[in-house]
Amino acid sequence: MLIIGIAGGTGCGKTTVVNQILKELPEGEVGVISQDSYYKDTTHLSFEERVKINFDHPRSIDFELLESHLKDLKEGKDVHQPVYSFIKHNRTGDTILTHPRKVMIVEGILILTNPELRDMFDIKIFVHADSDERLIRRLKRDISERGRDLDEVLARYQNTLKPMHQQFIEPMKEYADLIIPNNKYNTVAVDIVKSIINQRLV
């Protein structure tokens, strides 16, 4: 199994890059695991307490569960990915049955911050985007999809997102095998990734 880690700041366009890679590969041979499914269970906290959690810090992620799921997939076992609700700030209790694939893509803002997880990736990719561009995308997404208001998104960006990005996410570029600029010129980088995957799929 080829495991590819795709990281980058919030709103940088990781999903777009993942979809570009998936679009031209054989269906059913590539699976995707999102770091967002592995936010820690917060059932023991009240909603008011959950809202205050810093979700952009590595300690908000259940890396142990993510690593054990990847190991199981590598051994040919199915896993049950948790389902996370950004509206409730907690896992829903549902799971997604995930089957082993020849290629697994793991995507998320903090996946390169964990050394054990990082060591499991055969290819490490960092998607780079301008900070203004990322903020605009985050605003649009959080307001339209996650029921947040403008003041809440801006406050979170200023107080946690931006400092956490500078402390934990941006420095992870040094571990990346490939840095993809998220603009219309990134086709060459995406093509390189696709050709590496295709070689492994033969």
C-alpha cells in the first residue's frame, strides 16, 4: 500500500488537489482518509466547553487512532473511520467503513506534525496558498457550511488559526517531498504525483 500525506493550511485547497489526483486514477484503487474525522471525542464536555477547544493544535487530533487505522489498512483489514460534526464540535457516533486500497491518501492541516504518522507516509505533499486567499476560503466555508457568523470566524482566525499555522503548519514544509502551489500552475506537480501513483498501481 502506498500512503500519501497531503498537508497545508486551512483553506489552502488540499481537497482540490486530492480531487485532481483522484479524477484520473482507476476508481476503487485509491482511498481517502481525512484528519478531520479524527478530532478527539469530546462527549464528556459541554457544548460551551467544546467551542473553546483549539482545534488547530496537534493535541486536538487522536493521532493514535489514525495511526492504528492506517496500520490495519496496510495489513489488509477494514477500519471504521469516525464521523465528525463541525456544528456540534464532536463525533456523531456514526462511522464510515473504509476498505484497504492500493493507495491511501491522508489529508489534513496537522498530519505532518506527528513524527510517527509522518514516518508512515511514502510521499509527503504540502499545498501552499496565499494567507489572504486561505482566509477568504475559510470565511466562505465556515459561514455557508458550518453555521458560523463572520465575527466568530474572524476571531478564531486571529486568535488561534493564524498563530497555530505559524507555529505548527508552516514549519512542516521542511518535511515535504513536494510543495504544490495551489493555483492554475500546479498541474505539473499534480501530474508528477499521478505518475508516481500509476507506477505503483501497475
